Amino acid sequence: WPAGSYGIPKPASGCPRSDGFVWREGWRSQSTHGRPSNSTKSTEFHLDGIVDDTKVKRSFCFKEDIADDGSRSAWPQG
């Protein structure tokens, strides 16, 4: 994984394998506050999360440990 601190969407299979650091995990939930929602997801949904008519909850994997980043490449410009 590239150097730096960042987060990525968490796959349904869990955070990816890593070498030299441990992923931290977190999530973000957005409620419809009791109002019906038109939120939907693809039939093939490979992310760890919930999308229904009451909420959208998404999970993330975070790389925060930069101690062993000396030999890691940087993210490419994009």
C-alpha cells in the first residue's frame, strides 16, 4: 500500500491484507429520519454497508500508521 494516511471503502470480505501496518476500521451512517428513501444499491454489492429505505451505512478501512512508510511509494498523481 502507498505511503501516507488515508481511508478506503471497506470490502464485504474485510480490509485488505497489509504489510507493516494494521488497518483501523470505522463507519458512517446516514439516517432518513423516519422518512422513506429512494436509496438503492447494485445487485452485486461488494462493499461492507447497508442501503435500505431507512439508512445508508458505509464502512471504511483507514491507514494511519506511517512509521514504516520510508520504502513505500507515493500515490500516483490523479
